[in-house]
Amino acid sequence: MTTTPDAPAFPAPPATYPVMLITRWHQAAAITSLLLVCTLFAGSLIGLLIAEVDLALAIPCALAAAALGALPGLLTYRRFPSKRTATIHADGVHFSGLGDVPYASLVSYNTDDYLKLRRSSGPTLLIMGQGKLQAEYPKFRDALLAAIGAWKQRQPPGQAVPERAYFYGSPVARLLGVAILAGVGFIILMLTQLRDRPISVYFILPMAIGMGIRLLVGQRKR
């Protein structure tokens, strides 16, 4: 009885994951737009009211001016969309619309709240889950960490490799936690001197306290 040899096994194609990818340029554009919107709206409204323009006309004009401030953020996200797909390989990760990011080009990586890839050349990459496909992000993160770990083990002794960085549990995080809690304490002390307290503080202060405690006592994520 003759047996036929098994068909050769081909490696499975690399998995592709949906992600949101932004850079420091995206963050800068968003912050710039926010500042411009607030400044243009307030400045235009005050200027028009000083010029004794009717309020019913001044508000639409101020809103139109503020809309111009949103252009930097809108154009940046339009030109460089944040929705991407990521494919993990043995020596790097490929992002659609961006290209390959070799592990050898990384200086450090951090996964505390989102995945941060700090590169030796090029802007730092911030990666998080994509909208309704958030469930895919933990799979991508774990697969990427495993791939980076395996790549580091293959490097010869003495070869520079990226190190995993941590924010929670670091001296900087604890210092920020202390500063936030101290600021909250100062605000509470000031509020005790007021007869009429704004309702918003009852929502903002608990969130600030929670953030401060998390930064102060947070531990490294494994």
C-alpha cells in the first residue's frame, strides 16, 4: 500500500487588525484648532459687540470666524486619516497608508492607555482601537508585544533594542498625581470661602480626585 506525501504546509498569512493611528502632528493640529476656535469666537464676538453690532448678527459672524479655526485639524485628519490597518510581521509592523515600521527603528514602546511607538526617526506613533472594532485592539497589542519580544530574542548580544516604557508607577506619574490632588485640595479650600458654589465643581472635582489617585498609586501594567 502506497501513501501519498502530505501536502507542504504553508505559513498562515500575517493577521491584519483595524486600528486608529495618530501622530504628534495630529495632536498639535487638534490643539491648535481648539485654541483658534475659542480665540476667534471670543475675539470676534467682543469686537462686534464693541462696534455695537446687533447680537443676533454678531453671534453668527463670530461662529463663522470660529469655523476658520477648525481648518488646521480638519485638513490634517483629512490629509492623513487616522483609520488604518496594521499587519504584524517578524521584523516590523506595516500600517496602511504609512508603510513599514521596523522594530529596529523603535526607541521604546508603551502600552499603558494606548500603544505608543517612539521612533529614532519620524514622529512618535499613537495607536488605539478603532471605533466599533475596539475588541480587535487587545489582540493587536498582544500580538505586537509578542512579535517585538521574539524579535529582541533573535538579536545578537550587545545589539541595541527598544525597551518597554511605563508611565503608571513612574516618578513622573506619581508627581503629577500629587500635584493634581494638591490642586484639588486648594480648590476645595477656596470653595469653602464662597457662599454660592458652581454646580460644575461637584462633577469636575471627583473626576480630578480619581485621576490624581490613579496616577499616584497606579502600578505598571504587565
